Amino acid sequence: MGHFADGRASLVAGTHSHVPTADAQILPKGTAFQTDLGMCGDYNSVIGMDPAEPLQRFTKKLSKARFTPAEGEGTVCGVWVETGTNGLATRIEPVRVGGRLKPSIPAL
């Protein structure tokens, strides 16, 4: 999708696997791109849920209860993008604040 939109969008970013990737880049025609920004939530979890029930379902193949949200410290994940007068990217930096992941705060 990034290559399809390159030069026509300021940013293309994904967020499917919920794990931030280390591939923030500006594509050849000026579109900022990152495969996965990561989730905003508790990383001591199973994609935001308390691990007990997802692990029960995985290991025993039985559902005992509903998923419940994890209640630990959250992490905010995203990207910082600067654009030029043409609307295309001139800078992309990962952003991670709080929680368990290594912090990444772009210098302004």
C-alpha cells in the first residue's frame, strides 16, 4: 500500500499486528511509511487483554470466561511526521511513551 500511495499521500501506516516495527522511512516519492505503529495500551497483555483467558483458550482449547481488559500501565505508540509545502514527508520518527517499551520521543 505504501508503494501504491507513494507521492500521493503524506503518510501510510499500518497497525495490524499491534507490535511497532522498526521500518519508519520516507519512500522515494515522498510518502512517510511504517508497516505497524503498534498498539496504544498495556503491553503486559495479549493485545490489550488480561493474558489469563487468551492463554487458557490457547493451551486448553476451552473458553472459560470473557476476555477482560488489561489494567497495567499503557504505552502510546505512533509516528511523528513533518511535511513540506507540497504535503509530502520530509521527516518520520517513531513515538513510544509510557509502559514497558523503550521510549522514543522525537527531538523537535
